[in-house]
Amino acid sequence: MVTMLRRLLCAASALACLLFMAAAPPPAPRRAVLVSWDGAKPAVLRTLLDRRRLPNLARLMREGRWSLEARTVVPSLTLPSHVSMLTGVSPRVHGVLWNDDRPEAGTVSVPTVFEVAKAAGLRTAMVYGKSKFRTLLKPGTLDAAELVGGDSSAVARAALRVLRDESPSLLLVHFAEPDAAGHGHGWGDAASGAPPSREYQAALVSADHALGRIVAALRADGGWPRTFLVVTADHGGHGKTHGSEDPQDMTIPWVAAGGLVLRQGKLAVPVSTLDTPRTALAALGLTAPATWEGKVIPCLVQAPVVTPLRRAA
């Protein structure tokens, strides 16, 4: 009788455990948010940070890992650089060397970070400010893609809507405003001593305000502990141009924060824009294609949980 009672108790306990496991919610998914400030020049960012004009970027730097000496690719142009940022290979590999809108060129031929994430069953989205980004819109790789005209505030509003309605695990947000101000009014030039224009500095402040709105939403929805956020750029600038190998054009910011990021301050390792997609995938627990260049930046709280990679469509 005692033995039978023990067996019944054990069976009841096992059933209770199974019921609890079935009722427990699945682990919250990770997410990666890539924010690109088009044309953000670190030398000017440093000045504005010192003047406390970029409080949201400053807070992310205090809470995460960062470099204001990261490097973009050659040529240091918006489209080639963003394609490298989102495909993990240099322009000589992905072949996008132009910097204008060419619908006839179709989409990029190499795998994108969206493509890899989508193949793993994740939701992906992109909010961007220039029509030439159409080269990244490979069919079946994005759940949402929205071209937004206007300033950084307009882009932030669209990004907040996409976050709310689409719940992407991988999101790119592109602020075009700083680049427009640099071309129109000047990035400044260390060689000639020309200071950065007031309009360009104001555009960076505007991007910081828009960034703050996005970060506030990421914190408010309870997902910050599982978030990897990086703020970076495609190039800097000098005078009213960019595209050369001048350090003023080639040097970019790279600031990572969120619950998935270590609070260890300035990075001691060199950082390249080619490292961005590989690190984002690692934060999501995914492996990058073997053909990708770059490395995983040592900024993540824990080693990535590698998910078997299905072949991208």
C-alpha cells in the first residue's frame, strides 16, 4: 500500500511539472537594433559630447561598449558602406560601388543580415531615408521596409510604429539628416581649420533626440534586457564632401548598448563596419555565413547560443 501511494505521488508530481512547463511562457526572444547616423563624424561628436549636447548617445556610451575610432570601407560612400554594414563583406565582394539610386541594378547578390535572420525564422525590418537603399530590399527577406522623407524625428516616428506593429527581432533605422546637413553646409575640415557648420551640428543633435525616443521605447516595452543596440555611421566627411580615404571620411562611431551588452566602456580592439552584422547575428544567437569578413566585437554579455543556420533563400 505504501509503495503504491509513493508511485501515485511520484506520478502526480511528474504530471504537475509537465503542466507547469507547458503553461510557462517561452523565453523572450532577443532583438538587435542597428541605428545608422548617415555621415556622423566622430570629431564633431566628441565636441558635442563634451558640451553635453548628445545626452542619449552619452548615456549609451556609459552603459555599454564604444569606439569613436571605428573604420568604414573604401569607398567611404553611403550606399557601398551600408551594403557592407548589412552584408559583412567589402565593396569589392558585394560589387555595389555606386552611390545613387539604380533600380535597374536590382538587389545585392550576396546574403544580407536580414536574409540570415529571416532564414532562422526571425522577423526583420528596415526604416531608411534614401531611395537608393532599394538595393537591400531582397524579396522575402524583410517583413517591413519603409522609406521615410524628412528629418530624424520623422524617421523615429516610423521606427516606433514598426517596432510596435511588426515586433522585429532585427531592425535597421537610418537617419539621413546629418549627411544632408554636411553636404549642404559642411562637416568642417581639420586640414584647413574650417569648423563644422552649425547646421551639421544641429542635425547631430536632432539625431540624438530621435535616438532617445527609440531607446525610451525599447526600455519601456520590457525588452531592454534582451536587446542589442548599436549606433554607428557609414562615413564622416570633410568640407562638403566624403568618399576618400581621408581619416575624416573613414572614421566612424560604434556604440553598443542594451541588456545583451557588457558595461565595460571604451573598446580596446579595432572596430570595422564589417564587424557590425556579424556581432548583431551573434547577439541573436545566429552564426554568420563563412564568407563574411569582420569579427564579433567583444561586447556581448555572454557567449552566443548558436542556432543552426538554414540556407538563406
